[in-house]
Amino acid sequence: MKAMILAAGRGLRLRPLTDKTPKPLILVANQPLIVHQVLKLAKIGIKEIVVNVSYQAKQIIDTLGDGRAYGVKIDYSFEPTALETGGGILQALSILGSDPFIVISADIWTDFSLDHLLIHSLNSFALAHLILVDNPSFHPQGDFNLSKTGLLNLEDTSNKFTFASLGIYHPDLFQGKSGTFPLSSLLYEYIAEKKITGEYYKGAWFNIGTPTELERLDEYLKLKK
């Protein structure tokens, strides 16, 4: 299985930290965020990783290189203008191939065991399988409801969870799509068709979108030591 790391975002909410440094290179535990993702993927046996880049792309490419230093092969999907999450994955499909693949955002931190995704196979009808977490304070409304059968649904708004920016996708999810678009719009479309499954993870998860969240992660890691 291949994997993709989403790393093309501008990171405006993390300014001034991201004025000259792309968000994926923000240091956490003495390493850039994106290096942690590469190492976690390598640890579970992923050998080929695609990274989409746009803002300060050269810095990310210079940091990761071809991946050999981490025991993997890294290819880059360059976006002159950021294509958003959905458009970015779509452009990278020519590298990712025709089999299901893992996608993780460069700017999250989680203790979720990524090897669990390797043993999870998409159901015959499912085009994606998403990891859901408890709603953080900055996103109390959540994203999706998870039914007892494992299907995501939009009808029940009483008990939503937050999408962890981590999951498995089948290339067919993007069939017929083009241009720049958020992944969420695609997910809503196929959730309505009952073609997206998910699972709830109760554990450490951080979305490093603001200085406050970065501070929370730093405190968590200090306590974890």
C-alpha cells in the first residue's frame, strides 16, 4: 500500500511561524511535523509516499529529499497554486496508482496506530474509510455521525465526531472530478450514497492549525515523557 501526506497548505493561522516556513516543517519534539509522519509510515512498512507541495515547496523537498534517509521512496506532486485537499489528491493519483492508499495530513499528531489501516480492507461498496475523533474545542460541531454498522451518515446530527484527517481512499472516489476542490465536498456526496465507512478512535489527536494547538501538543509530549 502507498501513502500520501498532504503538505500544500499555507498555514495562515500559524503566522508568524509560517511567514517563511511551511507548516509541515514546524518543529515538534525536535523534528519537523512531516518527518514524524514519514517515520510513522515507514515504521508500518509503507515503502512509497507521495507528498503534495505548494507554498515553500523547495523547503519541504530539501528537508525530505527522495526519502532514502527514512527508508522510503518519496515522490512529490507540485501544485503551482494549491488545489485544496481533494484536488491535491486527485492530481497525485497518477503516482498513487489504482489500489487503495492511506492519506494523512502533515499537520496532525496522533497516537493512533497506523498499522491498523494496513489490516483494514475497504468493503466491496466502500470508497473510503475515515478515522473519527472526539470534537476538539475549536470544532465542537463535529463533522460526521458514525452509525452502528460503521457507515458515516449526515442525517443524525445529534452525535457527530470530527474527521481526523486520516483515512484510506479508493481511487474511484475521485472518478469524474477535476480542478480545485476540498475533500469534504466529495465525502459529503458519497456519504449520502452510503459509500463511506469509518471508525471512532479515542486517544491523543491534535490538529496543529494554530499556535494554541501547537502549545497544547508541546505540553502533551512533555507530560508523556
